[in-house]
Amino acid sequence: MTIDWSNLGFSYIKTPWRFLATWKDGSWNEGELTEDNYLHIHEGSTALHYGQQCFEGLKAYRRKDGGINLFRPDENSKRMNRSAYRLRMPEVPEAFFLDAVKQVVKANQEYVPPYGSGATLYIRPLLIGVGENIGVSPAPEYIFTVFCMPVGPYFKGGLTPTNFIVSDYDRAAPNGTGAAKVGGNYAASLLPGYEAHQRKFSDCIYLDPETHTKIEEVGSANFFGITAANEFVTPKSPSILPSITKYSLLHLAQHSLGLTPVEGDVYLNELDRFVEAGACGTAAVISPISGIQNGEDFHVFYSETEVGPQTKALYHELTGIQFGDISAPTGWIFDVPLD
Ligand SMILES: *Cc1c(COP(=O)(O)O)cnc(C)c1O
């Protein structure tokens, strides 16, 4: 195995082991680690036809002492179960989820990038409806699988500012599945994302689907802005995916940086209130937003090339906690036992 840890992008790399469990007749089997990275599923699987599937994304971080941290994986489990409920899929018990994640990290521990490389192990839990079916109804069987791979930054350059563009498309409906981490939302984002990339933007910014006047999120990450009055502001809406990173930053902004945390409306015509802006998520970590294109208008935040001081401070606080260099609020860090 030769991996150039400091030049990893965000792409698939096959690691040796993944966990796989199946649900049938009302219960999960115990599941097992397997080397097979293909799923053999029925042609009528609801995941294929009706989008009955949800997923999660979390990371394992190599500490300075060689140990491995998970960051708030219990929150990923809870969110996956909320997504599952929305799509009429069975719950994956939290202890089962956490054990599967730990098993996968431990089995692939050589693929957890070294401390200091900036890279991490990205973990992808996936829950899909499978089994014989054709009508629109919940699947008779389910697969829960967890696989992983080492990754670098999601947006090119990591902590360097990039530009985003306001999309005319919606990723979710007001009372739809925007708050669930489901593939359907992402299928809807592929064309807008393609069009944004064609125009050299990092990604789209989606507006609230009801009035198209407020920023919702970035399609794969949540939005935040910092005002001159030292507020850390994130949009509040039932159609945003509730980012664990975002809620962690709301906490850290207040308790570590002394900013005022605000969840509220972010009107597109009030972007002047922000001196800094960024996108946040497990994959995106904190990606500074230099500017937002909205029709003919291009709004620049802090700078087109430099990262603002509060964004930088939040980044160091968050990643310091994740890699074990800064003490974490109670319950945020889970150690992965390696023996
Ligand atoms: C997963 C995801 C995020 C980020 O959530 P985290 O819990 O911080 O990783 C943001 N937006 C969307 C649409 C997502 O799917």
C-alpha cells in the first residue's frame, strides 16, 4: 500500500474491510466484516426504483499519540434513524451502528491517515431497501453497510476561499425530504452542481424553496456567516440538512470564540451584514466562501484570497478537537479501541 497522504482528494479508494448486515422479518442479523465491495441485490429493490435509501458521513481522525478518534458518531446514528423514519425504513440501533463503525475503522486502521497529514478516514454508513418488490411500498428487506476510505479536502484547496453560485433550482421542497440525508436530494442536485462547476464555481447555494429569498445551504454543506457585530449566523429552516458540524460550530463560536450564535433567516439581499462566510460539514470541514454569484451580482465577503480571522479560528478549534489536540466538550469524542 502506497498512499500519498498529503495529496489525497475526495475519491473512492478500496479499503480491505466493510461491515454488512441485513434486516428481514423484523430484525437485524448480527452482520459481519466482508472484503466484497459489491452488493448483490434484487432487481426490484426499492433503493433502486423509489429512492428508499439514506446514508451518513463521518470521519476517523488519527491523534498525535497514534490513537483514533471519532467525532460525535452518536449524532450520525440518531440522524440516520430520523432519515430512516422519514422513508419508512427500520431503525439501526445506536449501539449496533457505533459498533459497526468501530469495527470497520479498526479493521482498516492502516488506512487512517497519519497525524499531521491533514487527511482523515471518511466513513460512509448506508441503509438501503432491498428484496423482491415492484409496487410503491417499503421494502421487505434492508441492507446496512459501512465502508471507509482515506480522504483529503472535499473542496479543492481545503482552507482556501472559493466562490459559490446561487442556484435557480431547489434541492428540496418546504415539507419534503430536505432534512433527511437521502440520495434523492443528491440526485436533484447533480444538474445544478454540474452547471455550477461548468462556470468554475465550487458548488451551488440553494435558496429556501418557498420564497427564494433566503439562503438555505450549499447542497453538501451548511452555510454560515459572521457579522461585524461578532455573531455566528446559520440559516434555520426545516428543509436544511441538520449538519452536525454546524451545531458543533454554533457551540464553539459561543463557548470558545465568544461569538453570539444565531440560527435565523439569511436573506440574500442582506449579505452585507457578513464580514466572513463559509460552508461547513464533515466532508467540507470549514470551506471559506470568498464570493457568491447571484444573477448579475457578485458579492465578495472577507477577501477573494485570504481566510477571515474568525473562520480561521473556528477551523483550528474544530479540527483541534477532532484530532485530539484540544479538549472537547463532554461526549464529543469517541475513542476507537484498536486491540
Ligand atoms: C451531510 C450533509 C451536510 C453536512 O452535515 P455534517 O453532519 O456536518 O457532515 C450538509 N448538507 C447536506 C445536504 C448533507 O447531506
